[in-house]
Amino acid sequence: MQILSCSSKLRLLEGMLQRGLPDTLPVYGTVMYVNRGNPAGQEVLVDSWPEFKMVLTRPRREVAWDPSDFFTNSYTAFYRDEGACRALLRNSHIINWDQAFHIEGMQDGVYETIRDITRARGLEMKTYLYRPLLHPDPPAMPQYRPEKGFRLAPVSPAHATLLNDTWIFDGTSLSLRYLNLLIRHFPSACLLDPEGNPISWSLIDQLGALTHGYTLPEHRGQHHMRAIVGTLAAQLHARGFPVYTRVLPHNEPSLHTLQRLGFHILPGVFYALLVRPGFAQSQPASALDSAQDPAPSSGEMPRAQ
């Protein structure tokens, strides 16, 4: 196993992953950001080079300093050979199994391998199953202008507490730190009311995916999210990124809204797997495996606006 630190090799890997879309989406988006300043402090590993069977992204050691911070301790995985995938993920020198972390991928083998390892190690794993959506032609996406008196702007760090308080997944100091990272280093968009207060927003995460879309309850039903998604899609496309997200399968309003904007639901499942040390043996594994809560870097979009 080797860490790719050479910029020319990383750019070559990016091109290889692009040819493997959409299965490579989580790893591809992460590698793209590694090649563009690496704001989340990720590193890229392959089992061999240039003919690889497995690619893994993980946080650098100096980034993953908090063993409880599963937001920051973020991995993505893509494999060409499932045996190579299992061999790599079982290696405790590759993944720090003593930390809480989450790992994302779009292949069944990633889920099955992590599930088997966590059960063998007596760890807690929660499985979040999303429907991946990709826009095939971002320039063709309908563009919506805000209503008079409202204006679009990037999300400000001053808004981080509001975003944290309205995020149904967590709302802790760990999630606040993670949201601040996304706000400061990745594209974002929000709709400000006449008083300058954010009423609707969405972020981009370290995987290059739309995430944490939300509209305050009193402003729902007015299609505010359409302008926000259109703005972020244009920014991502201009930088060469795919425009994609993931949505819980029961969130029909969000799926409908995104499809109206031209997103296509991709086949398969987008897995987000949350692993924590200290598995509660009294809790059935089936209950953990079927959890449907929002994930740490959830791409869950808001209800139709």
C-alpha cells in the first residue's frame, strides 16, 4: 500500500477515477479537492501504482487527532477487486479502528467488508443508505432568481451556529466544528431575507457533494432551494466537479425537487457507514444495519421548497 503524494500521480488518478464514474463519485470528488488545495487535509492511498485495485482516502494523522470526531475522521473507498478491498480495510495500519470514523462509497463490497470487520471487532456500526443523484448537464439546469427583497450569498461563518442548531443529525460541538470547516473552505450558498438573515441554504462537503440543504419551516413551500441548488451547481461545474448529492429514499419531496431540476437517480446505493468503538452487544446487528438517520456528511436535501 502506498500514499500518493506526487501531484502528477494524483492528477493522473483523478483522470482514471473520472472514467469510472458514477461508481467512483465519493473518491473522485475527494481526490479532486486534494488536487485543489486539500482543504480537508486528506491523503490518498492505493494498493499499487499505476495499476491499482483499490483507492482509499483518509484524513491525515495531524487532522484525525480527536478519536471521537467521526465528522473529521472521514474515509472514502473505491475498488476494482473486492479481495483487495477486504485486505486493505482489515489492515489496522490503514484504518484507525480505535477511532470513531465514517466511510462512504457506492459499492456493496465496501459495506459488507466494514460490516464484517466491525462485527468481528465488537464495534458499533450504523448504516445509512442513500439514493445517489447526479446532474448530467449542469448548464441546462433551470436558473431561478430570488424574489424581490431576497438575495443569494455564500454562507457566513457567523451562520454556523444556526446551521448546527437546525441539523437533525447532531448539533454538538463536533458537528459545529465540521460545519465551520465546510463553510470556510468549500462552496456554499444561502438565501438572505431583507434583514440579512439566512432562511435557506446548502453546503458542499469534502466529497464535492451537495449537503446540509435546509429551509427554515416558516419559509418552506416557496421554492427557495431551487435558486440555491442552481447557484452551487454552476459553481461546481465551472470548477470541473460533478454535480451530485445523496438523499434518503423515503424523502420523496427532495427527490421530486431534484428531479425537477434535472438530476437523475443513479442505480445502486450510496453507503455512509458510521463506526464507533464500544459496540453495545445487547443491540441487534440488524437494527444497526438498517438505521436510516442522516449521515455525518449527509447529502440529505430539504423537503420540496
